[in-house]
Amino acid sequence: MPAEEFRQYGHQMIDWVADYLRDIDQYRVLPNVQPGDIRRMLPQKPPQTAEPMNAILSDFDRIVLPGTTHWNHPRFLAYFNSSSSAPGILGELLSAALNANGMVWESCPSATELEEVTVDWLRQMLGLPSGFWGIIYDTASTSTLHGITMAREALADLHIRERGMAGRVDLPRLRVYQSELAHSSVDKAVIALGFGMEGIRKIPVDDAFRMRLDALDEAIKEDRKLGIRPFCVVATVGTTSCTSIDPVPAIVDICEREKLWLHVDAAHGGAAALVPEMQHVLAGCDRADSIVINPHKWMFVPVDLSVLYTRKPKILRQAFSYVPEYLRTGYDEKAINFMDYGIPLGRRFRALKLWFVLRYFGWEGMAARIREHISIANTFARWVDDHRDFERLAPVPLSTVCLRARPAGMDRESDLNQLNEKLFHAVNRTGEAFVSHTKLGDRYTIRVVVSHLRTQEVHIRRFWELLQQQLLMLLPKSR
């Protein structure tokens, strides 16, 4: 593409992005499409000849945009939303333009050293001690996979890197422990690492949905008696369903006593520690072996960017370093090569967008926005508590509110579950808001996540009105 043509369409697209972010409220959050609708609008065969850029952009507006769920919308209240800030978008643009691969220091010194600096800045902002070393991956699923791999590698007497696991009669069954509300990425990591689903034990939670210490302690003792070898516990700071915070300080005590690796999944909830008065959410994490934080969740960095911290980077390198001749450089003894610390060889210049975001907002700016989200969520929780037809189903330690409709006279759980599932779908079908659901025990639960860069109280108030309106439409007219 000639420079002048790139300039023309680049300016046009920047203008489009600026208007999109400014006018995002005008879009439906959830598109009004059915499976297959987008595919049917696209050619079934690839283009044989070049097509003009204006035709490509026209089809983006005509086909792609109508089928897009707008994660940047202030009433996107589902999952753990990832809102993209303008400085993050600009950092992503430059990363794509440079197209650097930071596999070894020599392949892009700036990519390596900027990553070292930005993850250390973030460590300081989170209140983690200087002994923690960090590395950027794509998502928390990848970070957790590497964390549990480190736990396996730390079993030095089993020589798993050299001898593997298959066919070994001398290898005991290994066990990972997690809360029954832990993220599914833990299960996937356990499967991928060859332990099988039987290699994970899910620990019951208390009334506040936190891992029960007595149950963890008993599970470890039972497994040792059965000849199973415990080796790793995964604690969560901000569980996916309701953002409960496991009692990490006491879990650390158990892990130290039992000589187990502690990995902490703080992918979403850890960001709250950027607020000085919220740093208690990471209490005990200074003694964990590894911890994951996702700046692409509650820190306004475009997807994807996850940071894994560990106090034992030598074990991570020991697990993954493998250097063929063609990747050896003259700087290997002087500089870090991030390819030695994980599965990926190719590594995007992700640190650039994190650097842009941290500098543009500053620590105070990011903390102020997270603090406001927590305040809005607590205001919403009070609205729910004060309404006769709704009930809150979990504490609100961060900024996620779990609730359900419970109209007077409706007490049977099956009826309530059916009503709330209908209510959930009715709200999403309006296109005005998008929420997700879970189950807490056997109760169908609507989750409202307030962590979007653009979400203000006015957006939550409109959602609350919408929720009440849809409930009235579902209830008998005689009520």
C-alpha cells in the first residue's frame, strides 16, 4: 500500500474510531443477529484479485459492525468486561506498525526492556514486594498454565522435564486444589499438563463463597493417606461468579506447612489493589509463589495482555528454556530472553500498549476510576437490597453484584430459576444492556459487573430501570 493511500485510509479510520468511542451509547450492546447470519453475508470463496480499501471498509460497516457485541459500551456489564482506552488503542497501533517479535533481547531490545520496566511499575502499583519478577502473556489462561507448570517443575525429585509422565510406575498421582468457584482455566491447565480431571480436587466454599480452610486441610491429609501427592493450591482473588476473595494469608500458611506451590488467580480482582485503600485484596499474595493479573480486564488495556508474577523465575526458566543454535546470540549472558520463560517463541510487543495506558492515566487516574466503579456497584447493591422484588445473592467485595428477582409469593427455587433465566434473556434481547449469568448453589444468578472505563452511575440506573420493566412484563398482570 503506497504511503499516501495508507495516510488517507489511516486518517479515515482514526476518525471512525474517535467517533465510535464518542458515540458508543448509540449502538445496541448485543447485536440482533442469529448464528449464521454474518457468514451468509460473506463470500464463500476468497478474492482472486485485489479489492479497493473503500470496498473493504464499506463491508466492515455493512456486515461486521452489525454483528459485533460492543465490549466498549458503558452498559456492557457481562463477564469481566475488557474496555479499551484510546491510549491503549494507539499503543496497539504502533505495536502493529513496528511488528516486532520480542523472542530474544536482540530481536527487539525495546520490547524486552520496556516489558521489564512496565511490569515492575505495575508490581509497585499493586503493592507487591520487589522480589516478584513479571512476564507478559496473552491471557490469564496462559498465565495459569505456566504457574501450574512451575509447580510441577518444582517437584525436582520427580524429574518430569527429563523423563516425562507417561508410562512411569514410579510416579504418584499428583493433585491440584482449588475452590469450587475457581476459573475453568485451572481445569484446562490441569488437563493440558497431563494430570487429568482426577488430578484436581475442588474445595467447598463458605457462606461468602470463599475456599474453606478446614476442607482444604482435610483434603490434603486424605490424599496423603491414599498415596496421592499434593503439590499445588490455586487461590482466587475475585472468583468469576461473584468476585469472592479466598483467605490467601491462611492458605499460604497451609501451603508453607505442607510444602505446596501457591498460585493466585487475581486476573480480575487484583486490579483493585491499585486503589491504596483496597490493597488488602492482595493480602498474603506477597508470600505466594506465583500470581496472575490481567491489565486487559479492569485496567483499560485492549485485549489481550496478562501478567504473571513469580518469586521463583529460575523455576519458570528451568521448565521452559530450550535454545537451538539458530536462537543463540552474543548477548545471552547479559540480557534476558523472554522466550526462555514460556511456551511462546513469537512474542508481540504487548508492553507498548500497557506503557501508554499507565503513562496516560497515571496511578492516581487509574485508581480514581476503579474507586468510582466500586462506589457505583455498592450504590446498585443498595438499590437491589431495598427493592421488594429483588434480592442480592452474594457480598460485593469488589464491583460485581449478583442478584435475582424474587417477587412476593414466589418461593419455589425451580420457579425462581425459570423466572430469572427468562428475565436475563429479556434484558439482553433489548440490546440496551448485556449481562451474564452464573449459578450460586442451585440459584440462577444474574451478574452485573461495573468495571468498564465508560460506565457511570447513569448507565447503571438505566439498566436498573430496564431490569424492573422487564420483570413487570414477565409477571402475571393480576399481580
